[in-house]
Amino acid sequence: MRLVTALVLGLAAAPLRAQQPSPAQPESTTCNVQIDSTHGTSHMVQATRGGAYETFAGGGMWSHCLNQPATTMYSDSLAWYPERDLLYLMGHVHFRDTASTLDADHVTYYLRQERLYAEGNVFTKNLHTGSDLRGPNLDYYRVSPPLRDTAIMLANQRPTIRFHSASRGSAADTEPFVVVSDRVRMLGDDRMWGGGRLTIDRSDLAAAGDSGQLDLTRNVGSLLGAPQVDGKGNDAYHLRGRRIDFTLTPSHEIHHAVSKDSADARGPDWHLTADTLDMTLDSGKVQLAEAWGKHRRPDAVSGLHTIIADSLDIHMPDQLVRLVWAYGNARSVTRDSTGPNEDWLTGDTLRADFAVVHDSTARRPKSDLQHVTAFGSARALYHVDASDTTVKNRKGINYSRGKRIDIAMVASKVQSVDVVGQTDGVYLEPVPPQRDTSHAAGDTTHAAHPDTTHAAHPDTTHALPPAPPDTSRAPARDSTAKPQPGAPPHPPRSGR
């Protein structure tokens, strides 16, 4: 490596010093470029206006900012236009300041704006948080009071960002979000926006939307335009809607999520739909869900059971439904797994208690409805086994009304019903099928109209021919003798 001659340095520095503001003005914080050394050749061309010199260097060069000693630059070649405060860095560019590092094939440095536009194999890393970005381009606006007090980064053509929080103690404290989008904007260390086919991934979730934002200062985020948030694993939840807002724990797991407008959430054995869904999560599993809506009333399905109301409050620790409160014109429906029958219970308010059932054939426990109670204008319709044991495959129907109705269930079948208050109802017993007597012995229909078709026309097509007379035992008869009067002719005898 050889140093640039003192003449070159002196000439290059002279116009820079001339640009320094007067002491009466605030000191400029923009970079004053100083070329330090070069491997190859360099030369200067004097401009015709103002006597400034334009510098061109190649073969590998180093430079820094005189007023920012920690800001350094390297490139294979450069072009420095001090009169315009414009610096071109070309080939294996490496830029570093106190906030970040930047590598690219080509960088244009607009000093008056403290803006670097990087192109080709761009990689930048935040030295405070460890967040990084890879992509085809980057527009980097450095911190430079009074121009700006917060760094801004803009990128397009689907860069990939590994997004960390500035609040973490070390790089191993939290797992980063991997963000990919057509366009991204990053503000400071902890805030970012993405637009166009946005995806956000971690080992515990996969999220997507047309656009969205993350704010790791406040630990909040949102997704817009057909958003979706999916958990990971066998017990994964899946959340949909037109807008999803969420909050994060200090370790950046989703703790609270709200899906608005056509909200839809489902798990291994449950499904919720409503205008709005508000869910609390822990360790990647839904623990509590609240649902409401006017255009789309909340609808909760668990196994064979469905609950509908104006609003729902669902307690589901470890993502297993245990308790449901339904408010406003509530209705519970239980389907028969073996037939088309449905049992239902309605009321102003409804409470449903579920038990966790462990099935040896299932991979995970399930929720099964054990007890359901309706309060206020309660009505119930349910099916019971008929008292007549001769009736098969038919059930009785019981309809009841009261102020409160309690129904106990086992294996999704009604076991007992208690009706409280002014009660009434009706029970319909299945009618046993009428006995089919059309072929009974006492059926006079056939006796009154006997079938004579075969008698009138005997079928002789299959009759056996008469056997020849057996002459081995009977004596020969005189064919000329007359038979005795009154004696029937001797019938033919079959041979033995």
C-alpha cells in the first residue's frame, strides 16, 4: 500500500476546509471526506468552476470522515466531487459508522443529505441490535442532527430482514423475526413497515398479509389485507381476518391477538367465527377467546357441539375448551353422531361446562360437553330413548320451557334435564310401526279372493309321464273280458 502524496492530500483537503461553516453558525454534522490511502493510482482534475478538484482513485482505497472518525469507507475505486458533495464508491464497497455496517457492489453517498444509496448484493447490519438486511438495494438515511435524529432505511424488490429488538441483552436472548416483503421501511432500531406480499416467520409462528408493521419498542404489530397468523406444531392455531393486531411478550412471542372483520380462528378440534375475535395466548397456545359482532354473530364449534350468541367468552386453558359463557339470544346445539337428530337449548344467557377426555386412540385429549344451563326464557328440545322397548331406531322428542333449564350430558347424550320456574312442555312418544298382517293366517283377503288362475289352467308342461304297468307281480289279464259292474278300473302301479 502506498500513501497519497502530501500534495494530493493537501489539495483535496483545501476545498473541504473552505466548506466549513463560520463559527457563528451551528457546526455541520455531515461528513467531510478525507481520502486516506490507495493501492492503485489516483489523480485529480481541477474543475473550471470554483477551483475545486474532483478526485478519482482506483485499485482499492480507504477514506473516512474528518469530523466523524468512526465513519470509514473502502471500495475498489471512487469518484469524489467536493463541489457537489457527492461521492461514488464502486466495487466491494464497505461502509461503517457507529450505528451500522453496509456492504454493496456500488454506493452513492449524498453528503448534504447524509444519504447512502446502495445497489447490488446489499448487506447491512445494525450494530446495536444485530438486525440485518439482505437485498438488491438499500436507501440509508443516516442520523445527522439537525437533518434527522433517527436513522431511516428503505428497500424494495423483496429484501430479507432478520429483525431483532434493541432491548435484548445479547443476540442469543431472543429469536429474530424473519421478514420478507416487496417494500420495507425501517425507522431507528425497533420499528419497521412492509408492503406487498409480506411474510413474518419465527420458529413458533408464520404470519402473512398484504402489508403490516412491527414495533419492538412497544412490542406490538399489525397485519392488513387478508392477514393470517399460524402457530406451529401439532396443536397449532390458525387465525384469519381482514386486520389482525397483536402484542408481544418481552421474548417476542404473541401474547394477545385481535382479528377484526370476518374473523376466523381454528384449532385441532375447535373453530370460532365472528366479526371480532380477541384471543389471549401463552406458549403458542390459545388460553382465552372473546368473540362478538353484529353482522356476523359469534359461532363456536367444539366436536359435536355448537354455541351461537351475540357475544362469547371462551375459557380454553392449554387450548382445550373448558367453559363457555354465551350472552344475548344464546343457543347451544348438539349433533347426533349416529343420525340426523339435533338437541338444542336456548336462553338469554347460556353457560356450557366441558370436561377433558383422554382417548387412548387419539393423539391428544379432547373437550366433551358435560353440563349446559340456559338462563332467562329458556327452551330446550332434546331426544330420549323411547319407553316402549319394541320401538327400534326411533327416539322420543321432549320440548320444555322454563326460567332456567339445566341439562347434564354424558358422551354427548342427554342424561337428565331440570326445568326451573314456570314450566311447560310436551313429550312426543314414537309410535311403534304397525304390524304387517297381509300374509297372516287369518287374512281373509286372500280367502275371499282365491287365486284360481293355476287351478283353471293346470301346468302340465312339467308333469311326469305315467309309469308303465307293473306286470312282474300281477297276472296277465284277458283283454277281451268285461270289467265287473261297479268295480273301478285297476289303476296303474309303479314298478318297485
